[in-house]
Amino acid sequence: FSIDTLKKEYPLLGTLTIRGIKKEIETTARLMINEGTIYITSNFTVKPQDFDIKIPSIVRKKIAKSININLNYELFEKK
């Protein structure tokens, strides 16, 4: 086990707020530590109607029914 090459997954729970509407999100976050830098990645899907986003009928067939959200964080020590 070396802190320089740690890879783990953790449950990620939180609240996503869009346009003042809150929705509880549950997904998995992947954490990797490499050479002192911490990388956190995750992804999840939401639907526009969950946040009261109206899609005009003229473009409804051209817009995805769900939105993929990807999180990518790189944390490093400030010097």
C-alpha cells in the first residue's frame, strides 16, 4: 500500500440545486491519489423536468431526455 497510488470508490450523497429547485443525488465517486495530487471523478444523470425545465415542443425531439453530469476535480497542495 502506497499513498502515491491509492484508488478507491466512495458513495457520494448530495443536493443538486438548479434554478432554485433542489434534488438529492446519490452516486459513486472515484478517488485516486497519484504523486501527491488527489483526483475525484463521478458522473450521474438528471432529467430536465426534475428541475422544472420546460423544453419547447418544436425542439423536444432534438434535446436529450436526460442530462449527463460529469465531475472532475484535481486537488493539489498550494505552494
